[in-house]
Amino acid sequence: NTMRVLIPGALRDYTHASHVEADGDTLGAMFADLERRYPGLRFRVVDEQDRLRPNMLIFVNGLGVRQLAHALQPDDFVAVVLALSGG
């Protein structure tokens, strides 16, 4: 499964591109593939307990997803969004 992934500005130091391609049957596998291609990126999105960091939002075809086990289909569009915390 190869899908297009939108990378937020804060993580483009790793990818040097706003859109990249990644492979994987699940979000977790996709982030593992992104880590192989762009070392260090996954740790910015996924914590030591294999959970998405609270400030990271993941959208698959526009639908918000929080589970790394979420299944992906070929040609899915995955957007990684950095939530702005403020106050």
C-alpha cells in the first residue's frame, strides 16, 4: 500500500517536502516506513508507548484517526497535522 502523506511544516526538516509517499497496511506500519526513509520523524509523532503524541492529529481521507492500528488502503491520503496548543 503506497499512500501520499502530508507533512506539517514543523516536520519538514526531516522530509524537505510537504508531501511524501509511504508504504504500510496500518498507520503504525506507515510511520515505521517513514522512519526508514526519514530517520527521527516517527519519534516526533509517536511516543515511547507507541501512542500518537497529543499534539499530533492524523487524518485519513479527511477523517480524524488516533489509533496506529488503523488500516490503510492503497491511495489513501494521510495528513499529519500539528495541533496548536495555546492559552
